[in-house]
Amino acid sequence: MGAKAQKPAQLSNNWPNRTLQLVVGFPAGSSPDLTARTLAEPLSKALGQTVIVVNKVGAGGNIAADFVAKAKDDHTLGLMINGNLTTAKLLNPKLTYDPLKDLQPVSLVGISPLVLMVPNSASSSDFKSFLSAAVQAGDRWSYGSPGVGTLGHIGMELFKNKTKTQAVHVPYPGYAQVASAMIGGQLHLSMLPPALAMAQVKGDKLRAIGVTSSGRSLLAPDLPSMAEVGVKDFNLEIWNAVAAPKSMPTSAVNQLAGFISEIVRSSEIRQKLFTQGWQVVGSSPEGLHRRIQSDTAQFGQIISQLKISND
């Protein structure tokens, strides 16, 4: 299948019978928006109905997620990031939707590790020397993230927990500002998305230590994984996925999951998403549900332990 997919015979129950909305919680040109627009055309052809991308920006994607959760028209979907489906309610109990109760998983689209980064001025050239220096530095070192409760923040706290390091958190508006602060000497380490991280490495501005996934990533194949460098039971990845309101019929959700999985695995869409910084997955609703559960458990422990909140 792929961008040339046609409406198949198995579509039934007169669904879909009108335009579908694919809601994104971030502005035009953002990573989630680009992914949604990459999916919209081939999904339109597969379903035989127009799929339009609707941007409802704010609150780290939670405004859009809330809109999707409350939709009752069976023709509204959301392209969401990890936090909208896992940690949102843990970080803010006042949130007006519950990811586990009000949304149902459709398909995991793409995954990406973060890259553990240090300034070029750092004396460490490999993970062992980096970790030794980080332990010795204690709380004299600082790390940056794109805000309280983001994966760049929670991931570093999880890393600190497993490596007995004590770097102090400094929040910034976004990953680009974190990279700039590292280059300027204001920070000692951070976790950055691969595209941004490898651009800094290529420009000889920052140094990469390893990726935060349990195995190596196609997005940064030369870098060791956390498991390779001895950090056990550590798997931190940013990801995006399609979710639907709990009210959407199971038959429609299963049809969508099948189409999305085929679309993202097609060579054309796979390459487009890879260029955007994603290693494609394409999963069943059950597969995404398992990922949501495991991430919620892993991150929830750190959130509870450190009383992290963004309400």
C-alpha cells in the first residue's frame, strides 16, 4: 500500500461517510504537524474520504488531545506525542481528559531515541569517562531540557536515578535553546533529538555520547545504546501515534490501524518519515496500548518520586 492505496473492499458499515479530522496539538511546520500531513493524503486514498489536518495548538498538545477525547462524531482522530497519551494526567491531575480512560490507541507511527550530549569542551570522549566525571561533579553540573515534565526532563531524571549522578535541571523553551546553551557553556549535558544532535556533531559544536534507546537506532547508527554502555533497563524514546476517542467503534479503529501500519511501512512514506527524524513502526491498537502502559509505568515512577508537576 502507500500513497497509491485505493479504497479496499473490506471497508464496511458505511464508515467513514464524510471528511475525517486528524487533529494536531502543535503548529504548522512542527514535527507532529509534518507527520500528520505525511499521513493525510495516503490515508484519504485508503479510506475513500478526505482527511484534513487541523491544528489546535497549546499546552504541549493537550488541548488537541482533549478535543479528540471529547469528539463524538466517529470521524475525529489525533496525531499525538508520548506525553499526551502517557504522562499528561500524572503531571497535571487537573487535566480535563484522562489518556487511559478517554482515548483509545490506534497505531504507533514512529519512534526516535534522544541523544546524550556534552559540550566539545568536555574532557570525556566516551561513556565511561563521561560517567566518571559526572559522578565526581555531583550537583555542580547542570543539564537542560525543553521544560518541566518533557521527556528531555523525565529522561534525564531517570538516567540520574540509574547512574547515581546529580546534575541540576535547568528548563528552556525548547530543544534548540538547550543546544545553544550547551554550545555557549551554560550547560554540561542534555538529551537532544537525533536530527538536532547530529547536526551539532557534524558542525563540530557538541559531542554525542550515546542514544537513550535499549538498542542502536537507525537514526544515529554509530552511537552506542544505553544497554551497550552498561545502563540497564533503560529505554527512553520519543514517539508519535494516532489515537481516537473512546467512543469510536472498534471496527473503525481496527481498520484505521491496518491502513496506517501499511502506509507508514511503504517505502515512500517510510523515507519521508525517516527524513523527518522518525524510525517507522506501524502497530496494532494492542501494540500501542502495551507501549503506553510500559512508558506510563516507567515515567510515572520518576514523576511520583520527584513530585514533578506542570499544573
